[in-house]
Amino acid sequence: MIRHPWYVDYEKAVEIQRTFRERVILKTNEDFNPHFVAGVDVSFDKKRLYAAAVLLSLPDLALIEKNTVSSNITFPYIPGLLSFREAPAIIKAIMGLKKRPDVIIVDGQGIAHPRRFGIAAHIGVLLDIASIGCAKKRLVGDYQPVPDELGAYTYLKDRGEVIGLVVRTKRHVKPIFVSPGHLIDFETSYNIVMACLSGYRLPEPTRMAHIEANRARKKIQNKFFT
């Protein structure tokens, strides 16, 4: 695993993103045949964050294992610097899994980011694992309306560059924003996300990670306030 400082100021954080962006590979390995996909997400209270990593098998999406960790919040919420707030705990949660995932789906951006280095790209580069950003909201870029059909998508573009796909994962609900993070291309990112759908807006790995992160937070809150 590549290491670098997390407890930095704004200027240093941006410098780290620009430096590590050069390591991003938007190409899928020829032998890529994922059997295990991890989903990660984070929940917060006022002082702590709770990160969950959930490992599922492909293509049946059976639960293999899950892991949650908690830590103090040490970096403020700053759009575009989410990884410095959330990634240390997420990485610890992933590293706590007994089985190494073949691909990680992150509730956040891949290269659909002002500096093309969102949290999914950051985690993928540091762990040297294929990663996909799967965000509920757009951070940067413009797109055309997405047809109301399962699997329909339009391109997310920033200054003429395609940086992601805006994907309809369920009819009559808002689309999600999918972008490659590391060691994966646009087409494979799309195919993995579609293969992980189970009738909900979010792919099953991140949907389950969201549930587990909230469960971990509520467990701690109930311990102290009941």
C-alpha cells in the first residue's frame, strides 16, 4: 500500500491530489475477471465517522464478509477533498477484510472531479485495486437528460472531456454518477455497476455498506445514550 500524509492543510491536499493523479490508470487489465466486489460508505456523527466495507461475490451478489471501523473526524468537509476526510477509515475497513476485493465501488467520485482525483481514484491508487466512483450527486461537469429506462446513460463532460457516465439504475428515480477510479475503464465501470444492481437506485455493494455504516453509528450512539 502506498502511504502519504492525511493530516494536511488545503494547499498540501490539493498538491497531493495533483501529484497522485499522474498514477491513475484508466485501463482495465486484460486478465480482469472479478469474483469479489467491495462496497464502501461512511456515516457521521458530530465528532466521529464510521466506515463500512462490504464484500460480495459476483455475479450472485452473495454477502461474503463485512467490516466496520470508527475514528475521530480530523479533516473538515471541503468539496473536492473528501478523501482526506473519509479515505483513511475506509482503507482501514477494506484492509480489515479477510478476502482482498477484485474491485471496489466507492460512494463518491472517481475521475469526475475538478482535479480528476476523487476519493475512488485516491483509494484505488493507494491500494492498487480497481476502483469505481458511484456518486449520488454531481461534483463537476454537465450532461444531457438521461432517458427513463433501466441502463440508459449520458456522458458527464467537463470542458469537453468525458469524465463519467450519468446512469439510470432504476426507472422514475434520479440517475447516479459513475466514473472510473483506477485500473478500470468507462465501459467496465458501467458493466460492473449494472451487474451489481438488485432493484434499487444504488448498486448493492454501496447500498449494503451504507446500511452497515449507519448501523455501526447507531450502535455506538445507543451505547452512550440509553
